[in-house]
Amino acid sequence: MRQVAPFFLLLVSLLVASPMLGQKDSLLGTWVLNRGSSDFMPENETLQSRTMLFAAAENGVKCTITTVNEGGNGRTTIDNTYVARYDGKDVPIDSSALDTVALKRIDANTVERIGKIRGKQVETATMKISADGKVLTVATTGSIDGRDYRSTQIFERQ
């Protein structure tokens, strides 16, 4: 009987933990900006579309953000890419005003991204996935070269 108790406790522990161990990262997938539901300050009138693709990579995520702007110089497309773990360590980001970003998981549906220029924090973005997993809200605040900005961007899962 005494040998059965430790085995039983181990079995129960594995059954309870196994769903958490195999839990999929809720951020993974393709997210498309709902421009009409999003808010920018100052207003970003040139922004036409934005898509964020998060894919599993190296115990973290690879993020590709494709932004299409249209203004006086015509239509431009910018791709920002980074690969990061949820460990709060700085990693480079391509084609961005930011030099580095760092990710930190707050809870199962919330990730904080810190952006830096020359080692100084200039931006904070909080990414929150809805309970049903269909909507990603990205609340961003920052200041670059003395210009403050903020946005609440609403993305829909594709």
C-alpha cells in the first residue's frame, strides 16, 4: 500500500500538469489590424494595413510585422522582424526605429514588449489576447526624439 501512494501521487501530478505543459502559445498565428477599431495618437493617416505573424522559434517566437503605408510618396511596405524568448532579454529588430525589443510573458494571454534605442527604453507595448482567442489588443506608449505617441491597435486572428 505504501508503494502505491507515491505512484498514485506522481500519476495525479502528471495528469494535472500535462495540459499546462502542452499548452499552445496563444500569441502564435496571423493577426490582421482592424484599422477602424484602432486608435492612434497622433493620428496615423498613412497607415493602410498591418499584419503580425507570430511563429514558434527557439523556445520563443519569431515575429514578422508587415505594415503598408500610403502617402505623398506612394505606397510603401515595411517588414519588421525579431526572434525573442519570453525572458526579458534584448534582441535586435529589423527595419524599425527601435534597436532592440524584449518580451516578457505576464500571463497565458498577455505579453509585454519593451523597445529600446541605444539601450534606453523608449516604448512599452502590452499585447493581450481575448478569452476566446480571436482578438489581440496591442496597447503601446512611447516617446522617440521628444515626440510622444500611443496607440490601441485591435487585431483579428486569421
